[in-house]
Amino acid sequence: MRWLTGWSTGAPRAGAPAHEALGTVAPIAARPLWTGPNPLWAVGDWRPEEIRLATLRPGAPATVTTGPTAPDPVEDTPATLRLAVLGHCGATDAELAAGLAAARGGAVRHLTAWPGSYTAVLRTGTRSTLLLTDLAGAQPVFHTPWAGGTAYATAALPLADLVGAPLDTGHLAARLACPESPEALGTGTPYLGVQRVPPGHVLAIRGGHPYLSAYDDPAVREQPRDEAPAVRELTRALLESVRSRVRTTAPATVPGSAGRARLGVDLSYGTASATVALLAAAVPLPPVPASTGPERLPAVRAGARNGAVKGSWTRVAAQEPSAPEQLAAVTLGETEPPTTLALAPDTPRLRHTVLHPGPDTLPYAGLHADAPPGRLTDEPGPELVAAARAEARFDVGGTDHLTGYGARQVLDGHPARLADLIRAGRPRELLPPVAALAGADRAVVGVLAGALRTPLTVVRAAHRLSRVRYAEALDDAAAKLTARHLPGNGRTAGDRSAGDLAWCVPGPAARWLSDEALSSVALRLRLAARRPAPDERPGAHRARHALYRHARSYRTLVHAAEQPGQRLHAPFLDNQVVRAARLLPDDVRLQPGARHALLHAVLTGAGRTDLPPDWGRGPRPDRTAPARAGLRLAADGLAELFDAPLLAEAGLIDLPAVRAGLADPATPLSPAALAGLADLVSTELWLRRIRARRHGACWTGLPLAQPPALSPVRPS
């Protein structure tokens, strides 16, 4: 795990450690980026090119350095500005210097507009620090009171270690009951007292006190454009995001990268990953430097573009390589023949590897109560139960491995957006998506029910959501949680879409939670109902928080499955791609097959005109098949895991109901029940790993910490 951390001190608070003790506390194996009363460290296996620092002093031009350097010996003054950009950032040194100069006047939004996925930390003088989160939440920031000031980090676990925070079972209950509802989750974390900065916000620490403000307010963000200019902007943004990664040379000396291709792509998850693969394969590469050091290529952004959209990856390079570099394209061979290979037309630079995972990589494989602890992630997530499968896939990938994660949440039209169309006075535009749902349901429930019941159910739910008041919707959701009136499995696509047409929707694990856990979450919803309603349409609100949830899951996947020396990339979660996707009109998003059509248009605009018209619209393999196979093999291990689970000790689950659901492994679970079970099992695994961990292992100079307590959840 890689993370940044630091703190800003202020006036001592009652019971806070003395300021003299701060000099003895530091993260283990950290690189200091700057020192003083508000220091900053980079902890973990950061690559040199992932650490970039810019400094601006009065009367002198800005200086930009790449890689770890000794802290600046010149003492800062109140007029000194420092900018640290950590992660993958496609900005040039000149752009970083210009961005730092512009931030002197107080503007910070431009610091989030460069290609890539990174964290920006801005320090003004010696006492004011600003940290900027990304729009999706894949690069989060956390903070907590400490030593009379505020400590911050890009991971929550080190902060919990620093202050000895116990586990927050109320937050765990909210994650299981309503994982996409900010009204239930708030800004909390699984650690009591450690807070998360919401995506699209700035954490400003002045005089040791934290202040939150939005740099990208959804209420005043870019307005949707017509379809053609919106698709052009999406094409430009995605091309730039992919290109910035392909044209950056990865260090050849990174531990664990020996024998691994420099670049890798996924072809296992449909059109999104195939789009990223085709774009990456079309980027011309600069010559590899003769030195073996991890230097940035000066030609990464040199030269003029060859068009606003078409061919915009093509920039003048000093010299083209004699032979195109091969990209390791990984495909899971779950079907014969692998259907995803057909998504990528013949591309010479893609070197296909068809991976046939063994039974030991199935979800839940090797699961039992005495299993050795695996990787400890910052937070729980359903990716933990399938981490072995992801590890096997990434193990044959590249040192820099590009994926299509996030495309569905960034591009698709969330069902709740149907209510936004009604609010906007455009009810006729509901016809195509509702007709598509009815067509899908006719094959499941028959012609009559599919043609009549599905449209009536969906349209009625959309009208209800467009009219209901926010406070009434939350109170109603709280009452249903308390009474355990939870939505069913949703047999048809129409039922599932109608269930999503609400301000607050329970998660798939809610049916297995205890009465106390549901009551505690219901209380959170009732308190949220007394606060002002969001200045946002319900569909856009639901879609935004579905993206946040997926970005949290992606971050957990990176922590659990990324290989040593490897970097996983998700260009669809970059700020500039998220911003470009916001320009897409709602009716375009909601068209049947909208994501495939949008990605087809992106590739066409990028010069791939050889794609068939029906590209990406073929049958998909059953994504739940590996989980079902793993459950059949792990039936005994699951029973052992839930013999005396920590979830029950904390009062979070209805243990008899969980055991009853697992009693008959021959009975197939619905997709919703499978998702709920993954949430429960992953949270139980995470709790066991937290308990088995040596606490206080992130810091030196701290007194010995006690293991975090696991107090039972309470409704108030």
C-alpha cells in the first residue's frame, strides 16, 4: 500500500501530546517531501517519477523536481508555495509550475485537470495545507484530530494507528445496509474519529483546524451539451488519459518487474477494457532511453497534436522505435472460445494471453476460519473474496496494466435518471429505455407481463421519484429498514430498475443484518432527512454516488491484488474523463446499448474505422458463474467461517438467517444474494485481518497501541 501522510499543528488541545513529542513520531520507511511544523511524507513503494514537487519563492521562478529528494534546506517564508503531485500525472514541468503560480491567487480547480490519477497537496507558507481529492474517489484523503492539530493521509488505517481509533461498527452497518447512500455513510470510515474527504472536495488545514470545501460543485458543474460535441470531448479526454500512461516509460529496475511486459491491458471485461486496449495499441512510442534509470521522457507531451480528436494521440516524436512494443493482453478463458477476444479486432501489438484460472483462484477458494490472513486493505470490500482470481490475472499483465474499470458507472445512464427526464419535461424520451426493458423481460416472464407490467412499473416508479420530497423519501426508507421491508431479488430487469428509482436504496446485504444494525442505519437516515436537500436531481445524485462506491471497490482491488512493482490504471476514473462524461445528455446515456455505442464512437473518432456495426453487442459470459462454482467448493469453509463470526460479535448480522441462507449449497442464490454474501464474507475476512494485525505498525515513536475494540452496534 502506498500512502501520503502529514499533519498541521495548532493550539494544543486538552489531553493532546506535547508538541515536543511530535519530533519523535514519524511513519516507518517514509520519504520526507518537506519538513517543518506541517511535514509531508510519502510511504511505500512509490516510483521516482510518481513524486513531483514544485516550489515557488518570491522573486524567483518556480522549480520542479521529479523523484525523491532531500528536504529543501532553505527555510520557508509565509510567501513560499509548495506543490506535491503524487501518482500518475501527465502534466509537464512547465504546466506544474504554471499551475502552482495560478494557485497563489487561491484557485485550485485547475490542479485537478491534468491527465492521470494523482493526489495534489498544496502548502502556502508554513501553516496552511490543502489536499485535493479526485472526482470519482479513487484517490481519497482522510483526516483526524491529533496533537492539537489535524493529521491527514491518503489511507485511513495509518491514521487509526496514529490515534488508536477503535472500529466504528455503526459505519460498518451503514456500508452493508446502504452502501451507495451518503445519508447513511456520511464522511465516516470504519475507524471511529477518522473522516473521509468527499470526492471533488478540498481539505484545507489552517492553524491545525480542518475545513472542507467543494472545488467541483455538482450544482454548478458543466451543463450537458449536444451529443456530437459531448462525444468529441469524451474521445479527447479518454485518448489523453490512455496516451499519458503509454508514453511514460516505466522503470526497468522496479523490483518484481523482471520478465514482465512494460504495458499490459485487460480483454476480460467487455467493450470498456477492449477500448482501452485498442487505444493503447495505437499510441506511437518514443525511443527507450539508453540509461536504465527511471527518467521521465521529455517527449511525452512534446510536439503538436494531429487533430482535435481523430489521431490526437499522434504527436511528433524524436524517433520512432524500430519495432512496435508488444502489449500483454490478458483474457480470462472462461468460455470457449473466449468471447472477449472478438471485441478487439486484429491488432499486431496485442500479444494475447488466454488465462485459464484453476479452482484455487475461484472466489471463496481456501476459505475457512483458520486460513492465514491475506493482504490487509484499508477498508473492506467484496473484492477480497475474489482477490486470488484478480491476482492471477494481473500476474500475467504488464508492469503498467491498463483496465476498463469504471466505464459502466461513468458512461451508463443510472435507472434513476429516468426521473430526471420527467423533471425536465421530457417524458417521451423514456420510451426507448422502457421499451428495451420490456423486451428483455418478455423472455423471462412472458409477452403479456413484459409488455404491460414492466413499462407500467418502471414509469410509475420514475414519476414517483420525480415528485417525492427528499425528506419524505429518507423517512420512508428508514421506516422500511426498521420494519425489514427490504426489496426482493428483482426477478426481471424492469423490477430491478424500478427498485433503483429511489433516493435511498438498501444494499444486497441488508436482508442479513440484525435488527439493531438496521435500526442504527435508520436513525442515520432520519437525521439526514432533517438536513437541507441536495441541490441536485435525484438521478444525477444516485449515479454520482454509485460511481463513488465503485471507485472505493476499485481502490480495495488495487490494495488486494496489485502485484509488487506493478501499477493498475483505470483511465475511466480520471478527472478529465469523468468531467467529459458529464457533458453527455441523459437521453443519450439511457438509450439501449448506449455504452457500446459511445465507445464505438470514441474508437471511430480515434481512427479505428474497421469495427463492425454490432461491435460489443454479442452475448456476455455469466459473470456470476465463478462465484457460484467457488461457493459450491467452499461450502464447508463458509460454515466454519460463520460458526463464531466477528460480525455476530459486533451485533451486525442475523446469524441464524445467514446460516439458513448457506444451509443448502445446491440451491442457487440470486445475483443480489450473491452480492450480499460477498459483502458479508469480505467484511468478516477484513475484521479478522484487522484483529490479527500488529497494531501501531505504521509509526515510530508512538506508545504501544491496544488492538482496536469491536463494540456492538447500537441503534443510537
